[in-house]
Amino acid sequence: MATTSGFKSESKSSPSDLHATNLHNSDARNSDELSLQKGDLLDLESVDPVLNAKMHLVNNAIDEIGFTGYQAKLFVLNGFGYAVDSQILLVQSIIATNARWEFHPSFANGLTIAVYVGMLVGAIFWGFGADIIGRKYAFNVSLFISAVFCIVAGAAPNWIALAAFVALAAFGAGGNLVLDTAVFLEYLPSRHQWLVTLMAAWWGLGQLVAGLFAWAFLPNFSCPGDPIGTADTPGTGIECNWSNNKGWRYVWFANGALVLAMSIARLTVIKLKETPKFLVGEGKDEEVVKTLQWIATKYNRPCSLTVEDMAACGTTVTGNDRRRGSVTAHAKSRFSVGEIGMHLKGLFATRKMALSTCLIWASWLLIGLAYPLYNVFLPTYIATRGAALGGLSTSDTWRNYAISNLASIPSPILAGYMCKSKFFWGRRGTMIIGAILTMAFFFAYTQVRSNAQNLGFTCAIGFCLNIYYGTLYAYTPEVLPSAHRGTGNGVSIGLNRVMGIVSAGVAAGANTATPVPIFICAALYIVMAAIAAAFPQAAQISDTPGQLAGEM
């Protein structure tokens, strides 16, 4: 964000003393004690005492205003990004088989690699961009980019064009997922930060939508099967083309139309203002106060923060005017390799932050392999198990697929409650429980012997998996400093996408119709539970959302 100099020369107080002095309206903003709890979760902002003091003031102001309709709208509109990410990921998996029947590609898993490459580039591009130019630009345009290429993908004339359009649609969606949690988090009062975990319910809703589209279009608008066939399965001899195999195209058209409606809603329902946390780091104190006062006035809430309060903490200077010994979150040139290095370096500013960053990235790497192996290739596994269990019609297969995705919606609600409860050891305990339960059901799933069992265990896995996944999505931006939150979140999601590409290679060389991927996924979740237990915890604050305001 910004370079900061020392406190004003007339003040001889330490940063913490001066900050306490500045909180002259503490009766309206809770108390000094509560304010001191609002340092960054891992206390990173303490390396820059001026930025730390200003973040405390902003957090107090947000708490003073409280939860308003502005945050409620953000919950829905940012949730759209969660939904679109899962929709595009699953839609490409769902339609891949029917598209292969029509285009006969030389590499069957090309769409999987395309979608993960697009999401990888999107996560990195929008992640760094969020820290360099701000959050609101990605919020306003990324869904629109995704919508356009979803619609175009439905009209793809060949396999290569389809893969290119899928990658471009994923580019927009991948950027959304990086920004959704950051934007929402940076506007939330401390006692409502458990809503970041709850937002993962939108991920499950996106999965459900993808499954419903498949159920609606594929059974009725698809060709009979592979016209060429394989050595083990004879072909139908019936050519698949636009006239008799347009179901997968309808899925893309419907998905694109829905995403387009979401993108329009983002521009019309709310006019997003740049987050106060980003503006603080930019040294734009007046804009910070103006934004918070605007929200307070619109919703008839109190806000006693003034420009004088912010100025009393010290002087903030830009990256081009750095002073010796000062702390900065920007390089001399915003658009340079040095700027990227500055944001990466900021994620390792302290020993505790370095440990946390490494563990978070390891978690995203592991789930990036475990999740695609099970979910992206689930249609193949369902089809083979359905045949072994007596066979399922195409309609029943996709009906069960939609039902299993429906089961993943309520789990983030439970995860949000668990995060609020000290009994479950906060966020870390919630992730441990979610990972262990997922592992147990993965092992149990190998013993499925009936269609009913197949559906039941699939639902149980989807439910438990999203307890872990939803909490990790919320925990990641919470422990990242605001100045480098977009970068850290972008790299996390990017690593996840890299492993998705790896999983496509694994699937190409392995038989995904066997229980082997299930055992591999189960083992990975054991490791994820161990990593969650090793996450560092700040000594001065609780791991429960009510006290986890951080500099967020």
C-alpha cells in the first residue's frame, strides 16, 4: 500500500500510546481494549506502526457503523463470484464427454487443463492487480469477461476453440474468487466476520446450478454416444453434431446468460467504492473518511472518524517518495517487477507470517490436487459405478449429480457456527474436523454397493468437504495483511489451479474409474488436517470471529 514516516514530531509517545490517545471517541467505538484486539491476526501491521494505528481507527469506525445493507448487498454480489467459479469448473467437466463425441480431440482432458490455466492466470493477474490498482476494478469487470466467453464457448466450432473460450471464461472467474473474500472482509464489522466462511455456500450453489443445467439439457439434447467407440466399447456409428448434440452448448449458453445477469447486477445494485483498507495504504485518508461517512449517512449510522484522527497517527507518503527506514508496500514504480517482489516480500515480513504463508500455500496445493481428482472426474466415476450397480439412466445420473451438489450448500453455514464457537477451536479446529470427516467418508465410499449408497456417500463427502474448503477460503484473506492481501490470495488460488492442471495429467495416465483416486484424496486430507493444526495463532487475540477483526 504505502510508505509511512514516523509520527508527528511534536509527539514523543510510542505508537501504541499515541494510538490510544487518538481514540478519544472510544465510548462510541467500543473501547481501547477492543481496539487493541484489532491488530492484524498475525500482527504483521506492527512492522509499520503508523499503518497499524490507522487500521485500528478504520476498524473501530466500521464496528461503530455496524452491519448495514451495504454489507448485505456485498454478501450477495461477492457470492456471485464464488458461484461462477464453481459453475465454470464443473460445466467444463460436465460437457467434456459430449463435446469429445462431436470433435474427437487427440487429448481428451484438454478442457480441464484449459479451465485451470485460465483460472491460474486470472488468480495471479487479478490478485496482483488488486494490490497495485485496487479492488473495485476486478469486481466490476471480471464477471462480465467470464459471461461473454461462457456464451461464446457454446458456439465453439472445434475442440481447440472451445478450450480457448473456456480458458478465457475461467480467467474472469478465477480473478473473482481472489477478490470476493477480500472486498467483503474489508467492509465487515469484527463481530460479523464469520460471514466470510458462510459465503462459501455460494460455491455449493454454483455447483447445484451446474448440475441442474446438466440435468435439464444433457439427457434430452445429446447424441446417443461416442460414434467411434473404443476397443472395449463399440461406437454408435451415429455422427454427433450441432443438430443432435446441442445439449452441451445449451449448458454453456444458459450458464453464460446467468453470469451476464450477475455481472449486470454488480454494476446496478451497488456502486462499489474502493475499500477503506486499500485507501489507507495509499495514504488517501480523506477518501477513507469520506467512504465510511457515506455508508454511515446512507444507513443512518454513527461514524465519529475524522481526517484529523487519521492525520494524528502520522504521515503517509507514496512509494515514489520513500524515506530511509520507512516501511512501504509499493516499489518506486507501480508497474514493475519490483512492485511484485514488494508484495511477495510483505507476506514474509515476520517469522510468524512466513510460517503462516507457507502453511496456507501448502493447504491450497493439497486441496488443489484432492478436489479435482474426486470432483472434476466424478462424472466418469459415477457412470462406471452406476453400470456396476445395475445402471442408471442419463437423467437419473445427472439428477443425482445435482442432489449431491445441493448437499454442499448448508455445510458452510455449519462451518460459520463452528468458527464462532470456542468449543470447536475456532477456524483451525473447524478445518481439522472438516478434513478428518471428509477423509473418513472417502474411505467409506470405496465400499458402496448400491445406487442409494452411492448418492448418500457422495452427499456426505460434499457436505464435509465444504466445511474445510469454506473455512480455508475465509481464513486465507483473514491472516494476510491488507497491503498484500490480493497478492497472497492470488498466489494461494494460483497454486490450487496449478495442482488442478497436474490432476488432469494424473487422470490422463491413471484409471479414474477405480477407487485409487479416492484413497489418494483421503490421504491428502489427513495431511491437510495436520497442516491446519499447525497454523500459528496470535498470542494476543482469540481465534474466534467475534474477536478476530485484525487489520482486515
